[in-house]
Amino acid sequence: MPDEIHESGEDYLEAILRLQIENGIARSVDVAKKLGVSKPSVSRAMSILEERGYVTVGKIGALEFTEKGKNLAEEIYSRHVLLTKFLQKITGVNEKQAEENACKIEHDIDEDIKRGIERWMAENA
């Protein structure tokens, strides 16, 4: 099975991480609500992410990361936070608008562009 993860898979991993941060736990029903998708869609996605070694389903239906999954989710989330703050800083838009736009570009940004934004943000903090 290829290790490649698609944009929707990244969205699921990020949603799980954010739910864990916000609530201490992430369950499929919570992910469905957060992403505005059906429970069967989440179930299918979790099966794929589990097959590829990113998540496991623990007790009481809690979604847990493998080490590989946690590392990737944290990378995706940090990109999201960076882009949200960057867009707010350079445009002056509110956090909600910046976050919505960050979601649109976070999956496609090159690593060297991300590093450049990190440098710029550090220099202009």
C-alpha cells in the first residue's frame, strides 16, 4: 500500500489532532462533526489511515495516532497555524478569514516556501 496521503487524509489527521488538543479525545463522530462529513466517510477514511499506519482505534472508539501519524498531524497543524498567522499579519484580515484561506493552501505549499515564511515571521514578530 503506498504511503502517500491525500489532502483529505491530511484534513482528517489535522482534525483528530485539533480535537485531541481541544477535548482530550477524538472519536469518529467528533471528526464527522468538525469536518462536516458523514460518519461513513469518516469510517472509510479511518480504515485507510489505519491501513497506512497513521491511526489506531482505541478503547471507547477513541482515535489514536501512531508515532508516524502524530508526526505528520503535527507537521500539518503547524503549517496551518503558520499560514493563518502569516495571512493575518500581511493582510490584516481576521483570524477566521485567514484560517479559511490557510486551509485552502496548506496542502500545496512547498517546503522551501514554508521555511521562507517561517524566517519572515521570525524577523517580523
